[in-house]
Amino acid sequence: MARMTSRGPVLGVAALYFLVPVAASLWFTIDGAGGISFDVYSKGLGSEGLTASLLRSVTVGLATVVLGLLLMVPTMVAVALRMPRLRRTVEILCMMPLVVPPIALVAGVATVLSWQQDLAATPLYGTFQALIDRDFPLILVIVYTVMSLPFLYRSLDAGLRGVDLRTLVEASRSLGASRVQTLWQVIVPNLRQAVMGGAVLSLAMVLGEYSVASVLGFEPFAVWMVNVGDSEAQLSVAAAMLSLLFTWGLLLLLTALAGGRSRKRSSKQQSSKQRNSSS
């Protein structure tokens, strides 16, 4: 009872800290000259550049999540099974983006991209052009993948610590499954919640990132909001509210999917235990 009493004020302060800015932003967008109006939302959805920038951010975000998971899941599984001594090294490398400021990272990337004029007569020039394509900036995917490594590492590390990985792998290999089948059909389903958590954190980071895209000259959703805010403040805040709702909705959807699968799996395990005990 005492624990519930002490938890209430903390949750109340946390709710005020998060909800008051959201409520103030919402009121700013609907407070019109003639009273409450939602015109900024209806007009904002048809604004020039909003849909294109949002789709660009979502596409880059999904590509970042896929690339990050393809890089981190096999690496962490291999380290946990074969090279446990490298665990600390991998952790330090994955935490480095938290130490290096994004503006310093993008400054180095911009310096490398400036070499493309010197490589105009070489095959590498086409590679540089593909990296800075306006419709799908691959360079943002690479940089954001590096920046998302801390989120993916922490989430996957917590998931790996919660499963008996060696037993799962040995059982799968003894049944004739290949390494790829073991990874995809045995390990990944047991890491579903960890994968979903890392994916949501990475995607939220991409949708809200501004400095890297702005310095490199691209216009994803966050940069578009800042540019529009110079002339239409209400539209910029309304776009931020839509982005917040989109991120929350995606988080709830992925959480529901992961929770539903885990509940089904636990119910199956319980029913099998009951059948075994009855027999």
C-alpha cells in the first residue's frame, strides 16, 4: 500500500511533464481567431511537401530498421554463442554514437561526400550519386543505422539474456535445421519483443532527427516541419502533432503484435503442460 502511495505522485509528475506540452501544442493548433478550429489539420494534409517528406522519412526509417537488424541480430547471436569475450568490445562499439555528437558525425560524412568531384572520372562517382539520391538518400540510411546501434544493442541484449540461446540452437541443429533456419525460425521468434522494441526506438529516432538531414541538404519530415515553421507556425506544430500520433500508433501496433504472439505462445505452452500432467 505504501509503495502504491509513493508511486502515485511520481506518475503524476511524469504525466504532467509529458502531457502538458502536448496539450499546449494541441491548443495552439486549434486556437483560431473565431474560436476553436481544425482547419490547420485539414489544410495541412494537402500542403505541398508534407506527404513527400513524410513518406521519405518513413521509407528511410524502415530501411534503417531493416539494415540495423540484419547487422545486429546475427552479430549478437554469434558473439553470445561463439565469442563471448568480444561482448564488451561489441558493446563499446555500439555505444560510441552516444559519445560522438551527431553534428561531428555528419561533418565527417559531409567531408567524405565532398570527394565526389575529385572522383568524377572513376566508377566511384556513380556510388556517390546513389548515396545522395534525393528520392531515397541512402547516406541517411547508413548514418541513421550507426546512430541507432545503441538502441538496437540494448534491446537485443536484454532479449538474449532472457532466453537460453545455446539450448535453442542445439535443439534446432539436432533436428536438422540449418544455421539460417535456426536464426530465422527459432531465435528471432524468441526475440520478437526485443526486436520490436529496438525497431520502434530506431524508427522514432529517424522520424524526429533533424541535424544530420539538414546539414546534408535533405528534407525529410523533421526538416520540412522546421522550414515550414518559419512562415506557418501553426502548420508546423500541427505536423509535429500528426508525427507524434503516428509514432504512438505505430508503437501501440507493434507492441500489440508482439504481445499477441507471446500470449499465444505462452497459452500453447501452458496447454501442453496441462496435457502432459494429465497424461
